[in-house]
Amino acid sequence: MIASGEWTPNQPNTITFVLVDTGGVEVAGRGATFALQLAKAGGAFVAGVGTKREIGLGWYAYITTADEANTIGPVSVVASGSGLSQQNMEYVVGSRVVSALEFTYTVTNTATGAPLANVKVVITTDVLGVNIVWYGVTDTFGVARDLYGAKPRLEAGQYFIFRELAGFNFANDPDIEQVGA
């Protein structure tokens, strides 16, 4: 089994998974008697220190610690134990690109200076807007966020930002921004 998903940085995250025996049959009744290891951003595997528990019917849960989600990048997770088939899972904290930088992009009304909420924001690497690398919507403070509430994470470089909101004309689109040094 290979599972995947997003983890929120620097806070506990819950994952659920099924444990199966070497014949592929779901195994119930293990409680917390299985091993769980994590490897952050391509590092070495270490024993998980979060909370393991059985949900029921062969399903189990693991709640990470905030420290287990404190490194941007992929996290490999392995659940194993005597008589069990190893379960391999992958999650991503913040961004798969470890070198990516969090970028705050705020949209305001040029006439009033007030933040604009619900603006669709698309970030590309080309002036035509073809190679989309991030998209989201601004919050009530005008800050661009994705579906999970995270700000864009981008590698250093030049980006072209397109904005869209009914009733507004962003005449200077695309907005050209430099991320990083």
C-alpha cells in the first residue's frame, strides 16, 4: 500500500492506514503493537514518537508530533511488525521542493489600499500564464493562500502573477515578482 497526502507544518497531523498480513488480509487487534518509522526530506528513518492506535476493522491511526512535521519536503512513513506486510506511505510537509521559500503575496485595492478578499491568484513562470506553478485565493487580509490555507512556496526566481476578481481590472497583469535573492 502506498498512501500520500499533505501535512500542515509544525503541528500534529493524523494519518490512517490499514495493516495487512503477508497474505494481504487485513489484521485487526494489534492495538499499538506495530512499528512506525519516519524519514524527513530524504533523511534516515527514525522511530515515530507520536501516538499509535487501532481504529478498528484492520484500520490504524498515527498522530504525529509537531516536531515530526517541522521539515519542509517529503516524509516517508513505514508501518511494520511481526507477521505484517510492510506498509509504505509518503506525505508532504508544505512543499515537495525542500529549497522552496514561503512567499507572501498580498492583493490590495490600488484606489483605497484596502486588502481584497476572494481574488483568484495564479502564479506562473512565463508571461503568457501557461506554466502554472501555484494557484489560490486571497483571504480577508488579501493574502494569497491555497486550498489548505498555505501561502505559496516557490524556488528563488522570477514569477508572473495573474489576478482575477469580478468587478476589478488588474491593468498591470501579470504582476512580475522576484522571489528570494
